[in-house]
Amino acid sequence: MTSTSARPTERVRVQVHGETTRRKEDRVIGEEPLEIRLAWPGQSGERVWVTMRTPGNDFELAAGNLFHEGLVSPQSILRVAYCTDAELSEEERFNVVTVWLDRPPLRHPSQILSSTGTGSSACGVCGKESLEQVLQLRPAAPWQGPVPAIEVVRELPDKLRNSQPLFDVTGGVHAAGLADADGNLLLVREDVGRHNAVDKLAGARLLAHQPSAEAVLVLSGRVGFELVAKAAASGIGAIVAVGAPTSLAVRLAAESGIALFGFTSPTRAVQYAG
């Protein structure tokens, strides 16, 4: 559910310059702020994060973000809803989501989130002091099941690309998917922010009362430290990415027991950890 002002894509008028110039209508990916609030007994609602996101699957994004930050357990979430504060405009109302818990959070938001509580659509788990801190915050146990064979790994990016309707329309959005060890793509989410797409995956599983863990997280771009941190929090067994990892991503994957593959295509995959 979104308002008419919060849509995953928007129509714009453009001029296409080539051998000739022509005017046409095009679609661009939506990008709007989402404020995430957390409420629990004795606390009516506290802002914990603001991120730029593609509207859609907002409840999943909120639940997944709070889970990956180590603030909530799956069992503690009572409900998720758009905010109905009277002072909010119609446009703002669908850009504010509150997550209600049946108990206090696992830690107070101020203990682990930045003082500003804001992020861009390119920013993920910001402010983590060390690899050790990420591992301490991990709610899920390390993956104990099988991970895909290299032949399966090389097939996964194309499977993800073929499951990206927003990219087909706009060409301007990241994707993340969950797959089993046999390469079956179980769930895909798209967002202007790569970390948001991963949060939406975890949130979808949590709100469906399913485990956050899975054999493989498939990513449409590069692999930064914050994405490996989210995978570790969810109990992911392997990460398969189209792009390159960073040095800290490789270190965290190795420390977390996550198999990490980059530069993945039908003919090639580079394994960095696992």
C-alpha cells in the first residue's frame, strides 16, 4: 500500500539526443525518504532511522532494517503500519513507518545507531566500529546447511536479472535475491539502495514468520562491508555478486563463515572467502 505520491516509478518527459532529437515519456525509479519509528510498551514511537528508498515493501524494509541492526527479534514484532499522526501531510504519512514491539528492544536505538539517524540510498550499516561488533550483534546463527556448487553460483546473477521488473522499466535500481543451494530463486526485492533491497528480503521473511537464514544472497552490484554484515545478521551461507567486494567485506565474510563470490557471470566467478 502506498499513496499516489509514493510510487516505485514516476513518469517524466525527456529528450533523446542521437542522430536526431526526439521527445518522449520515460519512467525513472522512485526515490523518497522513509522514516522508521520504533514503539514498545512505555514508548509510543521513537525515530531510529531515515533512509532514501524506492517506495514499496516499506513494512519489510522497516522490519528488516531493525532486525539487521540487532534491535528486534522476529518474535517481538506486533505490527507494522504507516504513521497516522495528525500533523503529517498526506504525502508524509506514507513516508513514515512505525514498528510496534511487545517488549523493549534488544538494545536502545541510541546505543548502536548514529546520532543523526539518517542515511542515503547508498548507505547501509553505518558506524560499526569493528568486525567483532558486527559478529556480536548477529541475531542468527551461522549457516549450517549446504552452499551452491560453482556451476550453480555462475547461473544466479542471470536468474536475478530476469526477475527485476523495475529495472526493466527504469534501468536504475539494485536487486537482491534469496536462493537455495540448488539455485532456486526464492525471493527478490528491488530498491534504489542496495542495502534497502537486502533489508526488504529479511523483512519479508520475518513478517511471514519464516527464518531469515538462507543458503545464498544474490546481489546485482558490488559487495560492501555493510551488505556482508546484514548477511551475517540473517545467517546467510553464501553471497554471490555481479561486482567486486571491498577489502573489509572479504575480511568480514571470512570471519563470519560466509562463502563470498564476486565478478560472477555464466563463465566466471571469483571466490574470496569460504
